[in-house]
Amino acid sequence: MTQDHQAAHLPGRWFAMAALLMANFINLIDVTIVNVALPSMQDAFGATDSQIEWVVAIYILTFALLLLPMGRLGDVVGRRRMFLLGVGVFTMGSTLCGLAPGINSLVAARVVQGVGGAMMIPQTLAIVPALFAPKERGLAFALFGLASGLAAVAGPVLGGLLIAGDFWGLDWRPIFLVNIPVGAIAVLATLRFVPSLPGDAALRLDFIGVGIAGLALLMVLFPLIEGRQLGWPLWCWLLMLGAIPVTAGFVIWQKAQARRDAPQLVPASLFDNREYMIGTGLIMLIFAGIPGFFLILAVLLQVGNGLTPLQSGLTTVPFSAGVLVASILSGKLGVRWPRERIATGAVCLALGMIGLRFALPGAGEDLSRTVLALPLVVAGVGLGSAISPLFQTVLANVAGRDTGSASGALQAFQQVGAALGLAVMGELFFSTLKTRLPRAADPVAVYSDAMSLAVTFSTVSFFLIALLVWRLPAPPDPTAKVDKPAAV
């Protein structure tokens, strides 16, 4: 009996799929749910602005750095085993977050969460072919997209509800503790319904590559986040400058590994693929403008304008709804007009950021959540329109043997872009507050001005995408008719 035939008759395969979706959902929702709670955490711990940035940045950084090696490790030890370990580590990290006695212990617990997320997420898609026959896989993969959309919409609202409920006097802590029962159910369902998937112990990992990449990222992120708090000493600038040769060293190491036919964190052939590298830059740019935006938006709404966490979460729902609707429509278009859709989506994102600047309250004005809804919807539609064709277009320029590695690398670079954007936008936003709030007659206007300055970064990034996407060749249209050669 073939593997596909076995999968078609695998009992409980949809229960197994539910376990994979639950793990994917709690990882995705964790990103959006935390943003709503950041002001409450900062107030509870008396944390500095840079410390509260690290709550988000350290998770993204850990996830990005370990995503590729953990995916490879799943091939070594077995994907089911790796998935179970990942869910267990993520759930333990969530527990530690919910019980954290201080901001530093919370940041450390977020590292544990990031490790767990990196362990479990690469396995979710990889397990699907073992569960379903080819005719069922389309529906299975579509469910991952649906879970992503629901997580984006539900995260801010669920976070607001959990904090507003103040269950057992725990304030923001239930946003992490709610992962415990979900993780437990996912583990039990996996043990019962997901078949054993043996690994290949002969495969190896590029630990040195992981170390070099991690060093390069820290050399940029640490001074960007901490520099403002420390008064920008000279070593901050030297660290960021030093990241350039370290990054070059990473590329050299990967190429040396390729010549020795040794394992690589990122396949060296991708560095020589000009179209792939341009596309990677575009993906980093588009995601650089999103996590930082939601962090500072939560601070503006709750600290600057006095909204509750629930009101703040509901205010951001139009963005998530725009992403969900546009993603569904984008899926129906398939691979048609990819660059046009990317450019249009990027322009919508930029226009949404510009519109937001005009929707923010000025001196003596009150915040209008209704007015904010329109630019947020426009930006959400832009993101949902651009993401799918952007990934398709970039991966279309990769040779078949490198497609899997290129896809994994893109997800990692997506997280790197998010971490860098978070650091830059946080610096622009919080440095403005630090300079102007102490002598401000109207704090609301200062928060609006700080937000306007910070979103300038994302606005420029999105316009750059709309211009640079035309440097990518359009992927071939599989529906196009091929002319048959004339008979001789």
C-alpha cells in the first residue's frame, strides 16, 4: 500500500489536522495578542520603553534565528517528535510568561516561547503529506490560511477581553496562560492521531552558521533598541557598523560549506540568485512596517489616549478584517497579475499609513476610532493583497531543488525584517516621546506626532516595494496557452 493510499485511509487524520492548526493558531495569535497587553505590562512592571520593545523583539529574533535549523532538526529526529517537543516548550514558555515576576524574567520566558515556536511551526506543514492524500491536501493547506486570518482578527479582541476580564486578579497574565490548555489538547491529539514519522539521523546541522547569523542580528538590534536608553554611546554605532563584516562572513561561510558539500543554514546558491535576493529584500521591507506599527499603535491608543485594552483591540480589527478579505480575494486570483497586485497592495499600505497621520488627534482634539477605521482597512487590504503574490513571485525564480530551502529562508528573513522594523520604528516613536513629553502642554498631540514620525519609515518602505517589485521577472502563468510548433 502506497503512502498516499495509507494517508487517505488514516483514521482520525482530521483530528490530527486540528492539533496542527491549534499549534499554528496559538503561535500566530501570540504575536497580535501581546501587542494589546504591552501597555498593561509596562505599567505593571514599571518597565522602560526599551524593555517593553524586547518583549516583542526577543520572540521574533529567537523565532527567526531558529526557524531553519529546527526545521532541519525535525528531519533528523522525526517531525512528529519535534512537533511534540515544540508544543511542549512553547506551552512551558507561555506558563513562565504568565508567572513572570518582573520584566527581565518575562523577556527570558519569551525566549523559551520563541524556541518552542521555531521547533513546532516548520513541522506543521511538513506533517500534512503524511496525513492526507494529494486530493485532500489542498483543503488542508487552505485551513492553515484560514487559521492565520482568524488569528489576526481574533488576537487583539481576545487579548482585550482577557485583560478587561481581569480573571482572578491576574490582569494581563491570562493572555499567556490561555495557551496551557490549548497546548495540552494539541499534545494529546498528536499522540493519539498523528502517525510516527521517523527521521534521518545522517542529516547534519550548520551550528556555526546559526551562531554567525545570530551574532550579526544582535549587533544590529541591541544598539537600536538600547541605544536611546543609554544615550547612544560610541560602542552602539561601532556594533552596528561591525554587523556588516559579520554578515559578509556569514555569506562566505555558507559558500565554503557548499564547496565542502557540508550543511548550510541558507543554501549558498540562493546568494547568487539576484532575483531571489531582491525578493527577499522586498519581503523584509513589507514585514518591517507591520509589528513595529502595532506596538506603537497600542501605546498611542492606551497610554496616549486612555483607551482600555479591549477598546484598543477592537480599534485594530478593521486592519485584520481588511487582511482577511483581501487574502481570500487574492487566493481566487491565483498567479494572475502578480507584480501589479504587489505594487497595488504596497501603495494601499502606504496610503493607509498616510491616512492614519491625518486621522490622529491634534492639539485639543479627541481620538475618533471611527475615523481611524478607514486608513486601517485600506492598509489591511494592501497587506492581504500583496503577501501571497509576493511569495509566489520570489519563489518562482528559484530552481526546483532549492524551493523548500528558499521558502524556509524567506520565512526566516520575514522575521528578521520584522525585528529590524520594530527596532527602528520603536526608536523613532519613543525618542520623540522622551524628548517632548516632559515639557508638553498637550500629551495627546505629542503621541500623535511621535506616531506620524514612526510611520514615515513604514510609508517609505511600502513605496519602495511598489517601485522595486518591477525589478522582479513575472512568474510564468500556468494557465497561459502554449503555441504548438507548426507541422513540417
